[in-house]
Amino acid sequence: MQIAPTLLDFRPLAPSFGAELSGMPVHGDVSDADLRAFVDALHRHRVLLLRNPGLDPGDLVAFSKRLGPLELHAAVEARHPAHPEIFCVGNVVRDGITANFARGVEQWHADSSYRVIASDASLFYGEEVPPEGGETMFADATGAWDALDPATRQRLEGLRAVHSLETLYDWNRRHTPNRAPLSAEKRALWPPVSHPLVRTHPVTGAKSLYLCPAVISHIEGMDAAEGAALIEELTAHATAPRFVYSHRWRHGDLVIWDNRAVLHTASLFDHTRYQRLMFRTTLAGGALAA
């Protein structure tokens, strides 16, 4: 599909992926044509940035729902009190909001990999951002796959990794000891799931590395230490500087990324001096497949 040049304007964010958009309205009654152009841009660029100060949480939810069905995050306590489709991230506790906060260094991941059908995309809005720290880094998992030598690609094809919410909880508790362990109810609701280590994008057909070190318990059919070493090796490759875009947040930034093609993580910030509050909506698996 061709995008009319007067509809959306693009500025590259990184050499191989990512674009800043202008001219894109973000609200529930955005036109079908604008929405199709937006989805097409997401498939091509994988990460999109919109500078949109003053976005209301209701607008974020309404726009997100136009893209497809939304997930409700497993961390019920961190959902927005008025808009449960929003997962609140940061260290803010006020107005009924208890944002999800971890003190440890976050690992590279794609959202909701612990689900049988993982998320298609995430929308992340900067409601309150610290003046320093708290950047979000994105890794071009598609470009990283393309850069592998043929022998390594052949070795990886067909391998599957087990993703587990309990593994993620255990990792988080090592870094944030006051966190509660995964409840029996959630353990039953979110059992471990198997995903391919190399994914094929359902729209573009491009392959990418599916690496979530803090969520992956093991690689099927592989010795635990050998599997962990492989994940570490591939993650180091995929997150080399040439594949990474680091986003320095401003209040009102909205960043959308394709979980089927990129990985992301966050840098630390001084939570004793600053507050951070981010709103995330998450498109359920299959929402953007058409």
C-alpha cells in the first residue's frame, strides 16, 4: 500500500529501523485510511514515535482499540483504575494508581511472551518522565537475524524456548526482594509456553530472533547451561550498538513497537529523586495480522 506523502511524515530514528511520525491523529475516531497508513508504517519501520503532548488515557485506549483487541496485564494491581487496559509502569503511587516498579536492571524482551499467543504490539506513553535516566532501548531483532552467518541460522532454525511467567517473577524477586512470588492462581492461569527461537513475521515474512532472557526458563532438548549460554550469546549479538535505538523520553511521547520484530528494555533512573509514570496498552496476538 502506498502512503500519500501529505498524510504522514517520517524521520528516521536509527539506520535500520524506527521512524518519527508527524501528521498522525491519535484518538478513537481516527479515519480508516489514517489507521491503515499507520499500521503499514509500523510493519515497515517496526518502531514509531509520535510527539503528542497531553494525550488523555481514554484517548490512548480508544486509539489502541481501533488497532485491535487489547490484553489485560497479568499484574492486576498495576492496571489503571479508570482504564484497566492500561498497564502503569514507574514508581508513582497516587490517585488510585500503583505503577509497576522494579529496581533491578531490566532484561531485553518482547512483551507478553509468557502467553500462548504473544502480543503483536505495544503502545507506551510518557505521562511523567524523569529529567535523566529511564530511557527505553529498542533492538532490531530482524536486522540481527539478517546479520547472522548461514551456519548459525541453520543451527537456530527449529529450536524452541520455554517462556514462563514464574521464571520472570523469580528473576524480578532477585532484584526487588519485597515483591510477592507468583501466586498459585496465576501459575495455573499462565503455565509455561513454548515459542520458536526464530520467528517469522505474519505480515512481512521477515525472520527475527525471539529472545527474552528473564522469561525463558530453557531451550527444549538442550542442556540448561548450554541453552543459557546460547541465549546470552544471541542477546549480546542482537543488542550490539549497530542494532539499537535508545529513546530519551519527553512528556507526551507515544512510542509504538512491533513485538514480533524488535526487543526492548529500559535504563535505570534515580527513583529516590524523580518520579516516572508510563501508560502502556498492549495489542493482543493476531490483532495486526491482516
